[in-house]
Amino acid sequence: MKKLTILLLVAIFYGCKTPSSQKSVDEIDKKVDSLLSIMTLQEKIGQMNQYNGFWNVTGPAPNEGDAAKKYEHLKNGWVGSMLNVRGVKEVKEVQKIAVEQSRLGIPLIIGFDVIHGYETQSPIPLAEAASWDLNAIKKSAKMAAKEAAAAGINWTFAPMVDISRDARWGRVMEGAGEDPYLGSVIAKARVEGFQGEDLSNPLTIAACAKHFAGYGFAEAGKDYNTVDVGTSTLQNIIFPPFKAAIESDVKTFMNAFNELNGIPATGNTYLQRKVLKSEWNFNGFVVSDWGSIMEMTYHGYAANIQNAAEIAVNAGSDMDMESYAYVNHLYDLVQEGKVLETDINDAVKRILRVKFELGLFDNPYLYCDETREKEILGSKEIQDAALDMAKKSIVLLKNEGNMLPLAKNGQKIALIGALAADKNSPLGSWRIAAKDNSAVSVLEGMQQYKGNSLTYTKGADVYNGDTNFIFEVNINTSDTSGFSEAATAAKNADVVLMVLGEVGYQSGEGRSRTSLDLPGVQQKLLETVYQANKNVVLVLNNGRPLAINWAQENIPAIVEAWQLGSQTGNAVAQVLYGDYNPSGKLPMTFPKHVGQVPLYYNYKNTGRPGPKKEVFWAHYQDIDNEPLYPFGYGLSYTTFSYSNLKINSVANNKVSVSVSVTNTGKVAGKEVVQLYLQDVVASVTRPVKELKAFEMVSLKPNETKTITFTLTDKALGFYDNNGVFKVESGLFKVFVGGDSKNTMNTEFSLP
Ligand code: NOJ
């Protein structure tokens, strides 16, 4: 404990107690300055260095190779953070080395990808976004933070707030979809959920807005690919959720693998210094993405790793994740005058500040309580929240003839599809800390309803062998040997329930696709079963929008169930049986064909809108311009009607709009009332419509509620090509409805 003495002195010198994040900013700054003044340059650089977990920390210390070097660095105080060390026992061990063996004993900040839960998985973020339920999303992040914090983690690399319009990109599963407004309010909910009100509470963790910036616009939806976007898209589409995260006091940012308009994000001074740290006054720290400093050499932007370190730090990347660039080269770069020590000081202060705010200086083992870990991981509270979130994330896409909900008694149900019995795939892609095969499968969920007879038939495997985070999924494209058994099961049933779609590891990092069809032989299986029995309910599993035209044309009922996490089967069964009335709405447009992508609701009109009789308008010759399901779309077991859309007042850039919504069906339900605007003529062209507000209303049968939206500058304006925010006079169209297409319309003018 000797090494803690200096830190203790620092604290005593300023007479401060445990900081609670908001109150003691000045006190923390004083502590940080005081600590910085006794640090050597190499120790400062150490704070900017992050290593991946590199050996079994509960086993013997490594004595050769890279691991031994990292271990030495840890003891020297040359490591500021580690990722992928998890569980109280392991975290405690590494923290002990940093705190007890290094000269200053500065605690590590322990990072982990808590993307959709820690051990208990909540739905993938895209699915959660489909709930449009900000309280539920915030709670889900809070529960994830609680579980992760109880396992020793104090920093998550989430939320990912990248807007994306390209369903081919595997990482759409990790974000909130295509819309900057929805993306912004969800970013806020997630940051608040992770960080809570007091970061030094051992059940909250620091959040990280990522990937700054433009990663969701990877060309052709190919992960890591080049990004080239103009100012208008950058300012109005990509930036808003990042800004919202800052407004919610997010403590860290992660930069991105991609280059943006010719400059890799990691070495991008415009993004990190000008926009983030200067214009937006961000005072947390920026971590690089994994190896992204080194990767600037591959981008052809840095001559070698030393040059990459120089570029990254000068551009404002504060912490190096696994490039070894800072720890190996910053010292020399400062000596050579290529990097200023004042810039190093600034980066280190940012990092130390977050560590102080997390309470790590008062107690480096604050997050390391074994009793708490036992009590919290997988607890009922966390499982209940995961179930609640999972139900809210489900979207009913089609329900012809009210085929759903299913009758609870006397039915013969054939459940078909390998994914129906899969206990691993529903856990999704970022589920490193989850126990394998720990999800409640759809089969298990359905088995809890005893009034019907249920038979299960696989039909076909979706993949061959095993799936994991590292390697490509090997899709079954040939084995159809189970088809006839599936067809027989279907023939003998009253209702066929098919669970088809993507395996959890088909989306996520490095998982782009050129097809948006049901993978492998599943489309054929669906058609074969449909020939045997047309009463099919299709339950989709997927991490991205799919182009399921045939199903939409033929299958009477379709339920979008994404990858819903640990409680998948319970949530799906409750929705199918009507114990929960679905209210989810799509956060991303579903195309009819992959060739339409990028397809998004807030597109710009061309100079050749249509349709026209001749060919000279913006269209394809082989498919129309419409989506299969529009952004914001989702059905319920009841129906809603909209009436009385009114502009109540327009004054001083404040517009009041109201609308009445009635439940016209037979059961209670929730509707997400959405308001879109179009600025009809502007100095920079504006999209045909943009989501500006929404509200979820609960309505009993025959009940009507009137909702009033107040639109202010933020909703009415946009960023011009010089990055200046403007509200322009003229005509605005207003669209209100239950999705982005079926709306009531009115208009107003701003003087
Ligand atoms: C790379 C991913 O892009 C990033 O999102 C993640 O947080 C890091 N790896 C750490 O696992």
C-alpha cells in the first residue's frame, strides 16, 4: 500500500472526500493538477496506454514475450487502462499490480464492451431502438451497468451512436438505426442509464460515444471501408447523436477505424480537436479504436508507427487502444519536439479526471466486491428488466386476418426452424461475458403455454459447425434433408410457427453482407412448409433489416424478433399469445431488395421526382422506389386512428401542433405517435421529411387522447454547409402518424 501514500497525500493536501461527479469538478481538477505535477513524462504517457487482457491473471505472472512486456509496463505505471479483463477476481489482480507495484499507484480504468448487457443479455441495440421507449432503454443500460460494475468493470465502450442507412453493414445491430433524432434521444437515454447521477456510485460506469465519426457510412456497407460524406450529412445526420451524448455528460469518446474524407478519424484534427474538444467543449477523453493508430499506416496516412503516434496525439486521440504507439514512441516524440508536453498533459488530465470521478482514487477496488458480484450477476431484477426490454423491442410486421395472437387452447402448433431451439444465437453478437447457450429459446418459451400441443422440427440447420466472435459463420447452403419432416409436421398442425433469419454472429463487427435474404436454405424451407400449410407465423431473427418480399406477399403473420437476448423465448411467447401487445416500430427502413440500399425515409428529392410515363426520372427499371416496411412502421393487436391534426400556434420560432389518437380496436395498446417535418424550400436542400418528435401513448379500446407537440429552433433548423445552424422562414409541411409513410398532413409558415 506504500504507493498509495503519494495519492493519499494529494487528496489530503486538498482536503477532499469522495467526489460525486457534478459537485466537485473544481476539486477534482485540483487533485488532477496536483497529481500531474509529480508524474514523470513516461508515467504520463503510461496513462494514455491501454492494453487488452493478456494473461490469465489469476495464474503465474508471464515471463516471456509480449505478455511479459505488458506485465512489466503495468508494474512501471505505463498502463492507464485495460480492456477485456473481467470478473472481480481478475480485475482485482490487475488493479493490485497497478496500485501496489507502480511508483504512483494510479488505478487502472477497466473497459469492456458492455453493448447489450454484460452477463445477462438485453436485446441488441437496434432491437431496443425499435421500442422507441426511452425509459426502458435507459433502464436497460442501467441494468447492464449494474451487472458490469458488479463484475469489476467501470467503463463501457457504448453507446455506439453511429447513424447508418446501409443494412449491409453488420454493425447496424449495434446502433439505433437510421434517424438522427431517434438516435440522439436514445444516445441520451443510454448515456444516462450507464452513468447514472453519480459516477462514483459503484453500480454505475463511464460511457463512451462511438465511433467518432462517420463509421456508419462505410462505402457499400463493407466494415472498416472508406467514408466520404459532405458537410451537410456530417452536420445534420452523423453529428447529432454524438452531440446529444455530450449534452448528457458522456465521459469518453472513441474514434473510428474509417477515414473520413481522406483523413483517418484517429488522426483527424478537425473531428477531435476542432469539433469535439473546441466547438463542443468536450472535457472527457478520446480513446482510439483497437489498433486504429497503427492502422493509419495501412490507410497510407502515416509513414510508420512512430509517425502514427505523432499524428494521433496531435489530432487529439488521448488513449491508445492496443497499438503500442504511445507507450513506445511518445517519449521520443516529445524529446524531438514533434509532440508538445502540454498536449500530453491535457490528455492525461482528461483521463485522470474520469478516474477521479469514478471514485477510483478513493478506492481502487470500489468495483471489486465479490459479494456484490454474486448477488447482482444474473439476478431476478436484471432478468426481469431484460424480459421487459425484449417484449418492448418486438415489432409486429404483418397480421392478416388477425392470425395473432394465438389461441391458448386446443391448437396443434408445429414449431419449425433451427433458430427456434437455439439458445446461443439470441444472445446476439457482443455477448463476450454471457454464458454460452444461456438464452431462453423460443421453443422453451412456447413450452410454457400448456393449453396447445406443440411439436418441434428443425427443418434445416442455419449454419454448420460452431459460431463465434472471431470467425465467419459457415452457413448451410445445401442440406435440405430435414425439409420433408418439416412439411409433414406442418401438414399435421393447425398453425405453423417458423423461426428463421440470421444467426447472432452474422451481424456485428466485420459482418457485412451483400444479400439481405434469409440466409442459406431458409427461404426454400419457408416455401416448402408454406406449401404444406398456409397458416404460417414467421418469427424473424436478425441483426439488420432483411428483404423478405416473398414472406410479406405470402405469409399471413410476421413478427420481427431480432436477437432479443437472454429472455428471448419468454418475450416471443408472451407476444405470440397476446399476453403482451406489441408496440415496437422499425428504427430502420426495410428494403424490398438489397439493390435499393441505402434506402432511408429522410432522403432528398431529386430534380426528377416521379413517377413518370417515360424513363427520365429517379427510379430503377426492375423494382419500385418504395421500401418493404417504412421507418417507424409497426402494428399492434389493436388499431389506431388519427384525427384533428392542428397547428395551434406559430410564434417566435415556437410551433404548437396537436393531434388526437383513438384506439379503434378491441384491446388496450400503445402507439408511438410520430411527427415529421419538411422545410420545403431552404438555402441547403432539406429531406422530404424528418422525424422531429414522438410520443408513446397508451390507450384503452375506444379511448382518445390528444397529444400536443411543441417544436422549437432545434426542430425547425438545420446546419448549413459552413456548419452554421439556421432556422429559415417559409413553408413547413407537417406529417403525423404511426409511421413515416402513413400520415396526416398539414403545414405552417415561419415569418
Ligand atoms: C473494435 C470495435 O470497433 C469497438 O467498437 C470496440 O469497442 C473495440 N474493438 C474494443 O473491443
